[in-house]
Amino acid sequence: MDPGNLLTFNTIYFTGVMNNQGLFVADAALLNNRTTRAYVEAIYRANSPKLFFLDFALSMIHMGGIKPLIGTNGTIRAVCGSFVN
């Protein structure tokens, strides 16, 4: 999701976010929350992308452990932009 860097997976995305050049509203929203802004700034300022790649690897492991909801244990939204509470 980095228009200037289509074939490489790296931390340049965070430069775009810090320069208000994200593709999505969600990219800009990262700067509106204290925690996510601090993370974006940390990766943006880092001399090495090691922190990002470590976090990315851990998040992929975590996501791999998420069990899909089956049967009546969840709700499929007809409109993905809607919030179900």
C-alpha cells in the first residue's frame, strides 16, 4: 500500500504516513491516537527497520492463532463500514 514503493516490503510506508501521504483514511488516523502515533514516529525515526520487522513477525504469528468464528458465534456484516455492538 505504498504507491512509491510497490515491489518492496519495507518501512517507507511510515514516511508517507508522517508526510500525510497515506492512501487511506485509516493511514492518517494512525496519527490521531497517542499510542499509534508514537509507534509510527518510532519506526519513521529508526535508523534500522529491525523493530518493525520484529513487530510484523510477531503480529503474523498472533494473527495465525486467531480462530475463525463458526456457526452462530459471530456476525457477518452486510455493510463492512458499519459498526455492530
